[in-house]
Amino acid sequence: MRELDQDIITDVSLEQMSSTGDRRLKELMDAAVRHLHDYAREVDLKPAELLAGLRFLTEVGQKCTAHRQEFILLSEVLGLETVVNTLNDLRGNERATRTSILGPFYVSDPPPLELGQSLCPHVKAPEIALYGRVMDTTGSGIPNATVEIWQTDEEGLYDVQRHEELDLRGRFHTNPEGRYYLRTVRPLGYSIPMDGPVGDLIRAQGRHGMRPAHIHFLVRAPDYCGVTTAVYLRNDRYIESDTVLGVTESLIRDIKDPDPFSPLPNLPGLQFDFTLCR
Ligand code: BEZ
Ligand code: FE
């Protein structure tokens, strides 16, 4: 038996796990152990700090319910979800629209709506036109693509935060040229849930906890890779400091008023096109 020291322990751990049958599990766990050990050595982790960290993760788990996923929130505020999304984007076609955070307010099976209808008939706020095209990588429109959209109202709240009724969300199908267009309102940015251990961490780090104004999209078409993404409004004060690091330059747009290209010409226009790869 060797005398274990802070370096040998890593090799001994890897050796003990070398019997792992599943190759990918072995790769994932070997790297996790190497990085965790390196982390402890780098910061000279104290026993009380390890316990505090484990207590924090326990609280993150205890905060999870059927409607609240504090672990996903943690992966978002650490930038981990965006690292994984970015790696996934790299595996696809570089011309495809970039991915962004799905977030906890997605509802599967949103109300089906016709092109030109309002996304939020119950919201009393000035309307804008939201429109664009779903295209393949050659720029040809994809007809009958499914475009699911969800967003906050002009006060920064999702429908599910106000009432049972679904609003501010819907599913559209593109026309024969691959175009979609609808009426909606300007979304407002909002705070991520701050009443749990992740919120405590955000406050301890002196961060604001806000997301800039955005509209979520899930775009799918048969034989194409679907994309989960969002459009972000350029003039938002939090555009450079999204707490969940979902913003990237190619997803930022302006609302134009007037907008000569809008298919609903009397409204300010927000154009957002999508490119899907096969
Ligand atoms: C959202 O964009 O809906 C969202 C993302 C992360 C945390 C909270 C909300
Ligand atoms: Fe959101």
C-alpha cells in the first residue's frame, strides 16, 4: 500500500474507476475527478469549505420541485449551459442560428395561432409586429416550419406567473415562402428566481440577477435540426450582463419604428430570421 498524498490520490482514484464498462461514462467521470482534484489543490480547499459547498448543493436539490429546477438555474448562472450549447452549435452547421437558453417558462403544446394573429390578446399594451423567415443554409424559405414563441409582457412577467390561462405564447406555421408574422408587445427583462440558494449566491457575488428583454423561439421542420433560441433587444440596460449568459451578438436586434419591411406596416417591427441545417 502506498502512502497517499494530495497528488497520488488522483491516480489512485482513476485506477479504482478503471473498471467502468461504459466508455463515455468512464471519460466523463475520469475528467470530472481530475478537474475536481485540481480545483481542490488550486484553491487549497479547507474541510469546512467542502462541507459548505456540499450543503449548498444539498439546498439546491431541496429547492427543486415539479415546477422549479434550481440545478438547471445553477448551470445557467455559472455559464455551463451556454458552454454546452456553444459546443453543440459547433457540431452543426456554422450558418445555423445560434442556440440560447430554453429557460423554465417553456410550455409544451402552446395554443396554435394563425399568421398575423396576436400572441397576447389579453395584454393591454402597444403592439409591435414580430416577423421573419425560416430558411435553409442556402437561403431558401422552409414552408410549414413550426415556430413556437413565448415571452414576458410589458411588465416582465410570463403568463404562468400571473394566472392559469396561457397567453404570450403560441405556435405558428410558416407560409409557402417560409415566413412567419404576428402581433405582440415589447417584452421587458426580469429577474431570475432569487428566493433560493442560487439567488443567495448571486447576491454574494454582487450580481444583479436580471435577464435583458427577450423573446424565446423553438423552431422545427421535418428533416432539419430544430433550434431553441431567443432574440434579445439591443437597447436593454442588461444586454451586456445577462445573469444566465444567454446573449450573443448574432441574437441581438432592434425594434424599428417605422419599419418599412414589416408585413404589418402600421406597427413598429422586430425582424428575426432563422437558418436551420439538415
Ligand atoms: C428565461 O429566459 O425564461 C429564464 C432563463 C433562466 C432563468 C430564468 C428564466
Ligand atoms: Fe425568458
